[in-house]
Amino acid sequence: MNTETMTRTATSDTAEPGTAPVLPADDRAGDGYDWMDTLEGTAWPVLPNWGREGWDAGSWPYIILAVARTRDGNGELFGYGTYVDGDTATHWFRSQEACFEAMTAEVFFHWSGQSHGPDLKPTSAASS
């Protein structure tokens, strides 16, 4: 991966600095499907499903999650990115478990309104 596609970041779980792939920003020229096209050839595959039963991880084209995994000088980094109505955000973690917990909370939040989640959804993301 070339340096043009890398950025300095801080991990959400340990607050340590790291170098990780940039999540492409929304260019506001289209919708979420167009944004997913910008992910092709990057370190960010789209994550369509989440959970034991494979429920929707977002609500395309309005809510989209992407994932990435990389390594820097301090070890592995696990990340997820979100696209929500054109706004993008990136979250990096040293621990895969911490990343999965954060992704579960993100998906759970969207199940509470816009995404297709379980009919008998748990009361909190921690119990899902």
C-alpha cells in the first residue's frame, strides 16, 4: 500500500498512535452505492451482515459499514468505517475483540431505527 493511502490515527481502545489505511471520503456526487464503488481497490471491503444470524449491518444505500485490518510498527490494527447519509467516520483498535464490540454497538444502534435486525432484539448491544 502506498503512503498516499495511509494516515496517522489513534486507536479507540488504547489511544495509541498508529498508521492505517484511509477510508475514502464521500464525494457527495452520488449515494452510498457510489461510495461503495470508491472502496474498490482499497483496504476497505464492505461489511453487509453482522451477528450470528447474519442480520443487516447497515441499511444500504444510507448506512454502510466497511472493515479493514492492517499492521504498523506496533502490531495489528483492526478497523471499521461507517457511511451514514454521506458522512464517513473511521474507528481503529489494537484489539480485534474491542473492534468487534464497537461494531456490535454500532450495528445495534442502527437496528433500533433504520436497519433490519432481529425481531426479538436484545435490550442492549452487550447482550446480543
